[in-house]
Amino acid sequence: MSPSPGRKHHHYHCDTKLGWTILAQVDGTTFTLFGAPNGIDTTAATQKSIGYTATHTIAEFDAGAASILVDFFSPVSPNNHLRQSYPFSYVTITVSGSSDVQVLSAIDDSWYGQPGNLVSQHRTTGATSVISLIDPNAAVYKEVHQMAAWGSVVLATSQAGSSSVSYQSGPANTVFNKFVKSGSLDETLSTYATGNWIAFAQRLSKVPSNSTSSVTFAVGQYRDNVINYLGNDQVGFFKSKYDDLLDTTNGFLNDYPSAYAESQTLDNAILSETSSISSNYTDLTTAAVRQCYGAMEITLPANNTADTGHPYVFLKEISTNGDVNTVDVVYPTSTILGVMSPDWIKYLLEPIAVFSESPAWTADYVAHDLGTYPVATGRTPATSENIFLEATGTFLIMAYQYQQLTGDNAWAQSHKKLLQQFADYLKTNGLYPSSQYDTVDSIGPTANQTNLAITSAIGLKAYGALTGDKTYTQTALNFSSTIYTSGLGTNLHNNGTFTTGSPRHFTYNYGLSTSWGTVFNLFPDQHLNLNTFPSAAISMQCSWYMSQATSVGIPYASVQDSIANGMWDMWIAATCPTDAPTIIGYEHAFFTNGKNTVPFADRFYVSGLQAGRYVTARARPTLGTTFAILLGEGVDLTRYLPR
């Protein structure tokens, strides 16, 4: 969303328009800070600056005699499971200057996800005031336009010092005109009508010229049940402490000072670790943090919220098909988790493993996903997407990565039979892949994809390292020798004919010597010290990538040569350190070129008239791969994130 005061609407990631307005009345004049309301007599505040960190987006305005900061703050605290699970964000308005100031924050019913016979309710506890919107007849676990269409939309505030708080719901002109005329609201909740708004206003104490005064609002959506996992309700981790909406919201607002302090520590740590690489790299990593963690929910079983030691994490495949815990989406996301919260890798893999061990799943390969969010009741081999080797190989790689990062051997032991089943599948099927998709399923399925065989080899090597079983280690090395040393998967192989010499690149399919693709799994092979493929293979591929780059970026493959896959490009940057500044530059130029008005996207055109514009996928957690360089360097941000 853009904090531009002149913008009428703001957008959810799927382009649904959301109504959110923030006004400030300064010495009798009403200024728009965010989301200009139609037909209301306000003056646009003058935006002086805007910036962001990993957890904050902050805009600075001049509004009459007052200087005003608007701070949109979404806590990222994955090792404090309670804090991370709150389904709300903060917005804090801080005023300086000798002025008489009143502040309003209001949202409309578009936040609910669908029109309906909504009921509004105002409640208070202590200094906290809450307005909620709920459809009493809404079906649980229903989405509309990728938005939850059950539960309660929440707007809340905590009384700031000696300020006064007022509230109102109703048509936009009624609510906003009341504030413009009086600087307060009339404390009534009107009968619901489509397009209604709910609002809070706070009249701050007169601000001395040498100090500041702040007011904080909370906004979000509260759901008692958040995921249907295999027919059982999962609830947010916050349910381990709070029973209802009012207590949860109050707990969230009361946690603001501690959450804010932690956010400053985390923001500064990420800045410190990334700035030595480049300011461009800092921009990319900080932009990815909220996007990654915002796609995940940490949960507990509804019937056992006291068992806080065994949470699950459910991830939504945002902006594409909405699948739950898609293995090849969890995989790139695991990059940031490896740096900030390695335990979350287990929390994401465990629900997949449990389902894959159930009688409902009869295949020897891993289940590609658990269903369509928020219904994670599993698939059958017939309904699961045909991503067999990619998902199975990367599951084993993540299992080994988790063990290496945490030292926890028990989790792999608890799924010993399943993991061996996956390894045996790779051993039998991995060297000569049948027709199937790789992770970029828009390309279509083909047989004998080199990258799938490479994934299988590295997955087998990871399993060998995980278990100490050298039989699988040797099989992995045999795969590698056949693919690279003997040339089966390089340009030296052309339709069954092998030539001598030094290979220039891996092929996309065996025997198609001019084909090529992004071999992204060379990164975990390298950073986990698996060394399935020799350094010469990595150097070869790094040189090839740069030879294929346009002025805008690196195409993903010869069969998709107009599109860069930015998430895997960041793994290339970590694999090819000499080329990292250039690759980071490509990604940063796309991110900042002004051609795109969507959240951080992970694919973009690199040629033609559309060069620099995003392709389909946006707001996805896959851009956790921006943390690949830090992961490869062994950076551990968990020490900045107290439990």
C-alpha cells in the first residue's frame, strides 16, 4: 500500500480495494494523511519522506503547524510465538509541534472479504477500545478473493495518556463529516449497510513545541479457528493465552512497547548484516521480511492449546493457487527461516510429514501440498500436482538443513521410515526423470529434465548426510558423475551423441544440447557442504548465467527466456559470489523501477516491451531467498530475537 494522502483506495495483494483513511485535525484544519475520503472537505498533508525497515513503513508529513509521523508496524518475532501469532498490525501517529491535534483512523467493510449482513460491536477493557465487524452467518474456512470471509474484522486503539477516545460506524460522509466538524465522533453504531465504515478518533493533549504525542491503532482480522488440518481445527498460537477477541486485542496493544523495542533490535541487526554487502542488498532483504512471515500462521490444535511446545506453521501460496504448505514454496521460504527461525522449517515440514505417513497418501513421493488454504485436508496422488522429484528431493534437503542448523536429530528419527521411503524414490526414479513439472510449472511437464536429476542427486546426498548411510551418498555421487562428468546433462550430449571437451552448461533436458535452465539447487549443495557436484560444475554454470543475461536480468531457462525468476536469482547470487553484485543489481532495479504497483514480485520480464514488469506472482514468501547470501555466510539472526 502507498501512504500517499491523495490515494483513494489501497489494495490487498490480489488487487482487492481496501478502504482505510487516517486524518489529523490540526488547529481546526483537517488533513488527510492516508486514504483521501471522497467528497469530504480535507486538505492533503505534505508528504516529506517515506522509508521502510524490515518491520516498519514510516511516512513523514507536514500538516499546518504540526509535524506528523505515520508508522505502519507489523511485528516479526518468530521466536516469540505469542507475539508472532497476533493477527493484527499497529499504526502509530506521532505529532510534534505546538498544536491542538485530533487523529482519526477508519476502515470500511471491504476488509471483511465479502459483503454480507455484518454486525458491528464496540467493547472496552481498561484503556483499550475495540470495534469489530462480523457476519454471524459466515461459513468457517471460506475465502473470497483470497481473503478470509469468516471471523471478525478489528479496529482498535488504546487511550493515549490524557487523550479522549470516541468511535462511530456508518456511511463514509456521516463518519468523516462528523470528525471534520468537531474533531471527534458521536459514539454510535449504525445499522449495517454496504460500504459502511468503522472509526476511532483521539483528541490528544495540546502538544508542547519541544515534545511529541502519539496514538496507536490496531487493525486486522480475528478468527477463532484459522486452519482445518486433516479435519481438525487449528487455532492461532495466541489462544494459548487468550480466549476471545477482546482479550487478544488488549494483549496486542499492551505488548506494543516490547514489540517495538524488539523490532528496533531486529531492524538494526538486518541493516548491520546486509549493509556490508551493499545498500541494494539491504533494500531487498528488508522488503522481504514482512512479506515472508505475513504468509505464515503459527498454530496449535484447538483441543490442546496448552501444548505450546509442538506448534505447526501453515504457509499460504499467495497470489497463485492458494495451496497450503506447498513444498516447492516452503523450500525457497526456508532460506530466511534458516537465518531467522530455523525451528520454523520443522514446524512447516511436520504437517506435510504427518499427512504423507497417513493412509490417505499412498504414493512413495512426498505430497506436493496439503490442500487449498485454509482447508488443509490433504490430496490424493490423483489430485496432487505432478511435481514428484522436485518436491521429494527438496524435502530431504530441508530436513538436513534443519538438522544442521539446530542440532536436532530427533525430528528426522521420528520420521525415519518416511525419509527413507523418499530417498528410495529418488534412487529409483531420479536419474532419468519421467514427464513431470519442475518448480516453475508454467513451463509444462517434460521428461529427462536435468535439474530434476540434479535435485534428486543432492536430495540423496542430503539423506546420506542426515542418516550416515553411505549407500545413498554413493548413489548421489554416481548420479553426479553421470550427469556432469560423463556429460549426460551437459551441452556435450546431443540426442544420444557425446562429444569431448569442456562443458559450457547444464541442459534443460538430456540430449538437447542448446537447452539450459537455472540449476538453483547448487546453492544448498554448496552451503550445506554436501559437494555432490564439483566446484568446476558450479563455476561452469555461473559463467553461463552471466553469458545469457540481458541488461535487465537472467532468464530462467531457454524454454522461458523472456522471464527472470527473481527468487532463484538470489540463490544464484549466493552461489556465484563474483557475480553477486550484478545479480543483486538486476533484482534491485526491478524492485525500484516504478513500473510495478504490486507487492514485491518474484518474476519479471527481462526482454521485450514488458521488460522490468512483474509476471503473475506477487507478495509471496518465496522471496525469503533474498537472505541466501546471509545463510551461506552462516549469519544467525536468532540471537537478536529473544523467545
